[in-house]
Amino acid sequence: MNLELLTKLGSCRWKIKRISPMNTDAVIFADEKILHALDDKTVSQMRDVASLPGVVGPVCIMPDAHSGYGFPIGGVGAFDPEKGVISAGGVGFDISCGVRTLTTGLKKHHLKEVSEKLADSLFKNIPSGTGVGGKLKLTNNQMDEMLSGGASWAVGQKMGFPDDLRRIENNGVFRQADPSKVSKKAKQRMIDQLGTLGSGNHYLEVQYVEKIFDEQTAKAFGIAENEILVSIHCGSRGLGHQIATDYLPLMVKSAAKYGIKLPNKDIACAPIKSSLGQDYLKAMGAGINCALANRQRITHLVRNCFADILPKADLKLLYDVSHNTCNREEFLINGHMKTLYVHRKGATRALGPNSPELPHEFKKYGQPVIIGGSMGTSSYILAGTTASAELSFSSSCHGAGRVMSRTKALKSFKGKNIQDRLNLNGIIIKSGSIRGLAEEAPKAYKDVERVINVAEQAGISKIIARLKPIICVKG
DNA sequence: ATGTTC
């Protein structure tokens, strides 16, 4: 991008020039290398978000940002409940896509003899791939209960323990959900997909803690060097996708009626207070609950696999973070606490120490922020900071972020070569799709270390631990 | 991301 349009606000924090019709500032979290690589479309999408009615600044993009449908991926946009809007493109197609990490109580050496067997069991028992379903078929009633109750419903169905819920945003249930606002078609697509990974960048990894950067916080999070962890990255499958597909055209069509001048149609939105805005909010909430229940059921299946092969393992939920949401939260604005609707699209909520929502054992340290690296590279656990409330509406980055489109990656890499290289590095990779491996090649992504270092230098997160993969199951 | 071009 053109750096002349930027003002440096602080370390790794830049403001782009405010031009008409922007209603508020737009801020980029990046170092100079990331800035140079940032494409103009991402910046113009930020400007579009900052031009919407009722926006409360700053609109931000995270160091892993790139352009998306309407809103940038890696973008944060907060809106006033009275004058503001909610946008289906601001949440994205994979509603509440996110990551949860489990601790196991095992060390690296416990896996030595059984890693192949464990990899086979995980690949066999956790269905993955496009359009792939699982063994559980939901009745209409179960579907509606799941969409209202999220992970809390799943725990009630014996897919986990009540203690799991304390370690999930909003205690595992988005309360503004209403399954009646979700189309039959969306529900139909989900009937047999609960407890499945999906495809694309979704994965299930068995990892070990390679390095701890902050001993005290790591201890509070329940992790130590060489500890085995399991991370699950997936979302709301066909259901969330269908909700976005259903509501986007309705928002495009109604914009004029609500007096909203859309900077472009991809950024379609509706006033939060309007009937369409409320309907979308309730449908999106059902999508969030679907993703939370999905990750909860996968956790249950993973626990069963470990119980068979490593009965000593004790799989506890460290934390579950969502990446694609619009969440109602409180922030201090001009000296007053104010409720805002915060869109995070490809961005992670990252609450600082003493946030009321955190479980008591994390209060002193901030929220665990889980950063999934690209396939075969490092992942990170960070912690939220106090400063992020003011800097980024308590948000941080979510992953490495693509630098290469799927199409370009397919042309540039061969899945088989990628698989061989990972195996040479001692990583067991299980995937039903060789093509998918090429699309997810590590070189199609930004350097995750650079991304998290920017997040730390800018003050929106603190680096706690680095994780390395041992087993990777891909869709 | 996605029953990968309803």
C-alpha cells in the first residue's frame, strides 16, 4: 500500500488518512514488512467499514489481515446499538469459526510408541472433508435445542463436562440466538454434520509445547514445556454458510429502505434495531451455538480416542475462541461504559486481566488467545492485555493469514510434496484431500511469528507459549 | 469457509 497515507500512532500501529465518507478512524496493526505487502483492497474495505452508520472507532485490522467479502478478514468494527448496523459480511460465511485447545496431562514421550495409532484413530473417528457428515443425526427438536444451547446443550447430552463451559466465550452459549430465524435449508445441511471438521484451513492437531515465554501465565493456563495439547479448528459447517447466503441478499435489498448508502454491495448490513438486523443477529447467534456445539462434540470424540489409546490422558479444555462473530460487549468510550456490537471477522476476542467475563483462575493474566499457525508450522498461545480494550476493542490476530489465494497455491504446490516434507519433519499428516494440502501449503501463508510479534509490540497481546505439531488431521 | 459453478 501507499505509505504516504499513514500516520504512525505507536509501535506497529498506524492510522490511515481519514477521507470522505469515513465516519471514524481506521487503524492498522502491522510492521513495515506487513504494511508493504498489504493490498489496497484490504485498506479500501477498512474505509468502507469506517463509513457505515453508527460506527464507533477505530475500525482496526490485525497483522494477519487480508481482503475478504465486504469486511477485511482480520478486521474489527464496533457499532452503537442505537444508530449502528450489523453486517453479515462483517461476520463472514463461516460463522464462529474458531479454535479450542485441550491440555492432556501427557508429555511428549508418552506419544512416542502410539502416535501412528493415535493419528489413525483421530482421522477415523473425527469426520473431515467437504460435505462430509458424521454418525449423529439430529432430530428437528435436537437441532433447535442445539442452535439455542450451543456447547451447553452438547454438555447436557453428555458430550463433555460442565467444567468445559467455564472455558468458552459466553460460557458456551450465545443467548440472543433464535433457531426460528434459521432457514430449513441451513438446518438440513447440518443434520449429520455435528462433530465434523470440514475442510479448507480447518484441522485437528496434536501438538507439544516447545517453548514457554511467560512461566506464571503458562502455569495459570495449565501448560508446561513438552506438554501434549490438542487443538481443534473448525466452525459452523454448512449451517453458518447457509445463514450468510440467506441474509446477505436480504441486507443488500433492504439497505435503501433503511436509508443506508452502501459503499459497495458486498458490505451489506442492516440497522441493529431493525427487524432484519434483529433477525440476522438471532440467526447468527444460532450459527455461533452450532460452531460451539460442533467443537464440543469433536472434543468428546477426541476424548474417546485418547481414552482407548492413552487411558492416562486427562483432556481438559484450556479455552475456546471464536474468530467470526458479532458480540455485544461493554467498553469505556469518552469516560462512560457503553454497550457496543463488535464485529470480529478473522480476529480473536482478547480480554485483558480483570475482565468480569474471565474464569477466576485467569483473572490476573488475561484471556487465553489461541493462534493457529499454518499447517506444519508453529501455533501460539497469547494472553489478552489491558491496553487492547482501548487499542482494538479487546481484539487480537487469529492466525498466520493467507498471502496466496487457494487457486494460486494449487498452481504453485503439489499436495504430495507438501505431505512428504511434513513427514520428513516428523509430523504425521492425515488428510482425505491431497489437493487440500496444496491449498494449505505453509508458503501460502504469512509468517505467523511476525504476526504475533506485531500483536505483542503493539500491546494488544502478550506471547505465552509456542506449540509444534506432531499429528495433523486436515479436511 | 462452502453439498468446491443454485
